[in-house]
Amino acid sequence: MTDVPAGTPSRRRPLARWWARHWHLFVFLTPAVLVYGTFMAYPLLSSLSYSLFEWDGFLRRGFTGLQNFATVLTRWPYNDRFWGAIGHNTWFFVLTFAIQTTLGLFVAVLLARKWRGFAFFQAAYFLPYTLSLVVVGFLWLMLLNPTWGMVAQGLRGLGLGEWVQPWLGQRATALTTVILVNAWGWLGFPILVYLAAVQAVPQEFHEAAFVDGASAWQDFWHVTFPLLLPSIAMVTILTFIWNFNAFELVFVMQGASGSPNYATDLLATFFYRTAFGDPTTGGEPGQIGIASAIGVMMLLLIGVVSAFGVRFMQRSQTEY
Amino acid sequence: MVAAPTTRFLVRAVIYLILGALAVVFLYPVVLMVLTAFKPTPEIFRSPFGLPESWSLDTFRTVWQRAKFGLYLRNSLLITGASALLLLATAAPAAYALARYTFKLKPVLFLFFLAGIMIPIRLGILPLYLLMRDLGLLDTPFSLIFTYAASGTPMAVFLLSVFFRNLPRELEDAARIDGCNELQIFYRIMLPLVRPGLATVVIVNVVPWWNDFFFPLLFIQSDTWKTIPLGMQIFFGQHLVNWSLVFSGMVLASLPLLIIYLIMSRQFIAGLTAGAVKG
């Protein structure tokens, strides 16, 4: 197309013919390429280059190579916050993964029996997923309030008053509490996907296993579970991606700096404070270069782990 | 498995017990939220678990006015609706072209669209923020609409191209013989046939868009275009000691999706399952 010189009528005709055969493709594809290219592909790609420059507020200064990365990894307080956040995000993922692949999977296998009332159970488990994380966060902030919250009042009513703790206010329990609150709002989704996968296993497979004398556990472990591996891998990858981007719940419940004393600070809240400043603690605002370096490291981490995950998912796929 | 009737009955009872207990864990906090919303603050502290003494809607009315809830509701509806329309209008034709034509750039374009399927758009927030500022879109609904539509594109293109690929070739040929051009074939014949796919794309995206807090927090400053999650977060922060107001606000904020979910939970769950399994 580009090698056609303009103004030579004899060679314009193939171009016209090409256009007549292909114009509809342009009509079909241009809008999506424009919107997706401008507002997703371009920002994601240029965030890579942002991290290589020095920034003065929102103004780009000189090229600094990997200096921003070195700052995040070695200079206090960035290094402490960064490794702290990596640890917190990892715990976020590990605990969520553990809950959804034990309890979530177990519930899905039970629900697959489709007894009376099971549709109601499924709808109940999924309901919190429709709530905004802002509502989930504030609801549990109220429920877990150690003085007036319903959890504390309920425990006191049961004579278990000494169990009441400021769960969200002390370092030892704050992060785990936030993760459990997140699991409450999230678990309906893994249950939904696993249930669909369990129901997709052909009934004859189970019948064959039982004819061979398998117990219910053997049927699950040797028939159902291997066929669920691709779904488990997919949900695990999605969980990893979302957990390493988690932001709202901590921002709403614990503030932008992940109180108490950064005990619930995550990569995304650390990134947010570095990029946009922290109104609550008056930190230095607008470190665009350093924030971009944090963002690029998140991107790399998510990219590498999900690439491995997708490979595992494809390898575990069984045709039947 | 053959088992004694009493054992079978016991197993059944235990399974119902487990699932029922879990349903309480998921449902009871939501029920508690709704009940508490009807109580004045002193009553919340005095009797946290009882039914409200009166079912008055006064606090809801207060929240509606003081939090400008009507305005936020309109904004959320407009922004979510426009994002869904824009996504369908851009992704459906692109998916159609990628599914049903062969051309030289097709593998490259497919890869281009699919590359974004695993990457959250948030990771490009800084360049996106500056782009919105330079385009003059900050503090307008368009910043959110473009962001949402762009972030939904990879999944929508992938999902819809699966639907389009499964349509029979003869339909297209028949329409071509009848004198339809390529655009008419797409719009009049093929698009109506993938309506379930379009519905899935909408269902998969509408919940996270409606509930999104991150992008409104960064893109919207003035009240005029705040969405429900952002408006409510600010309102809750200001009235944290007035539990009655906060609980009423939470119920109001959740009500739109909750109503839709209660009416059509079956379609909701089916759509999300299709989206998750195909994706």
C-alpha cells in the first residue's frame, strides 16, 4: 500500500481495487483499535518508559536509566515499604488461594449434586460479590468495631467478651482481617466457576469409577480433580492478578498508608501514595518516576507469574 | 454408592448443615446491614440484632438529599450504560472481522487485542491520567467511559469472536447473494445472532464498572460527575460517627445491583459462568 506512488493512474487502480475489497475491514476494526490502543495499550506501554526518566511533579526531566528502580529497592523508606508491601500482597494471595481452593472447591463439589434448595445456596454465596468494595469495607469496619460493632456485641452476648479485639487496629491481626473480609466478598466467584467445571465432568466418568469400586473421595481425587485443574489454574491466575492489584479495601478500611503503621500497606496503596501524595500523612507528593518504577515491577511480576500460570493451565487441559 | 438409608440420611443432613451455615456467613451481614439501616443510631447500639422498632424511611430520605444520592445514581447509570454501549459498538465489529475474514494483519491484530486480557489497566494509570489531562477529559464522564470500554476490549473481542466463529457460513453467503454488503451482513444478519454473547459481555463488565472506585477517585474531582462508590466513600468518611446514616447509605448504594441480582440471579450467574469459562 505504501509503495504505490501517488498520481500515477496506472498504478492507482490496484490500490482502488484493494480498497474496494478491504474497506469494510477498516470500518470494523478502526474503532476498537483506536479506543483500545489509545486508552489501554498506549498507557501500559508508556508506563515502561516513564520509569526511566526523572520527573518534577508531572513534568518530565532527563533520562535516568534504572535510577528510579534503584531508589525503590535501596533507599529508605521506599525499600522498607516495597518489601513490606510485597510480603503483604503475597500473604493476601496465599490466604485467598488457600480458602478458595479448599472451602470454595469443597462447596462447589457439594453444590454439584443439585439437591433441593441448592440454587438458593449458590445465589446466597454469590450475593456479596455484587456489593461494591466501598460498601464491603465500610460494612465490616462497622461490624468489627470493638466497642459498638455487631461482632463484638455478639461475642459479649455469648459470654465470650474476652475474645473481642481491635482486629483492624493491631498489627498482628489487621492484614489477615482485611484479607478475610475480601474473601467474604469474593468467594462466590470461585465457587461459581468451580461448580460449572464440576458439572461439566461427564456423568459416565463417575459411574465408571464407582463400577470399579471407587469411594467418593477416590472419585473426587482421581476423576473430578484432574479435570478441574484448568479451572483451578485459571481462577488462581485471576486471583493472583487481582490480589497483586488490590487497593480499594485497604484504602477504605485502613487509609492510603495501610494503618496501623503500614501493617496493611499493599503495592497498590504504596504506588498510589508515591504517585499522588498521601493526604493523610502529608508525604512528598508526585514522585512520578519512582511510582512508575513500582508500577513496572508490579507489571513484570504479574506478567511473569501469569505467563507461567497460563502454560500450566494449557498443559493440564484434557480433551474429553 | 449403596449405603444404609440412615447413613445416607445423615450424610444428607450434614451436607445441608455445612452449606446452610455457610449461607448464613454470606447472607447474615447483608441482612444485618438492611435491618440496621432502619434504626436510629442509639437503637443500633442498644439492640444491634433486633428488628427495627419502626420501619421509617427518614434516614434514607436524609441520605438521598444530603449525599446527593440522586445525582450519583444518574452519573453511575449514565457512565456504566455509555461504557457498555461503546464497548459493544467497538468490540463487536472487531471481533466479527477477526473471526470471519482472513487478511494479512489478522494474527498481529488478534495478538494486539489479546495481549491485554491478563493485564489490569490500572498499571498504566500514570500515563492514562496525563493523557486524560492533556485531552481535557479529567473531571468529565468521558475519562471513565473510555477507560472502561478500553479495559473491557480484550475480553469482549475474544469472547465475541468465539460466538461469531460458530455461526454457519451459509447465512453469510445467502445474504451476499441477496445483495447485502459486508456491513449489512454484519449488522442485520450476524449481530442479532450473537445476542447471548453481547449479554455475557455486558453482565461480565457491568458489575465491576458500577462498583469501580479507583478510576473515579483519580479522574473525578467535582461533585457533578461523582459515581455512587466515590460519592458514598466521601459521605461515609464525613459521617462515620452517625451509624444510622452510614448504614442507610450503604443500603442505598447497594440497592440497584441488589435488585437486579435478586430479579435475575439465574441469568447473572449463567452469564458470569459463560464469561469465566470461555475466557
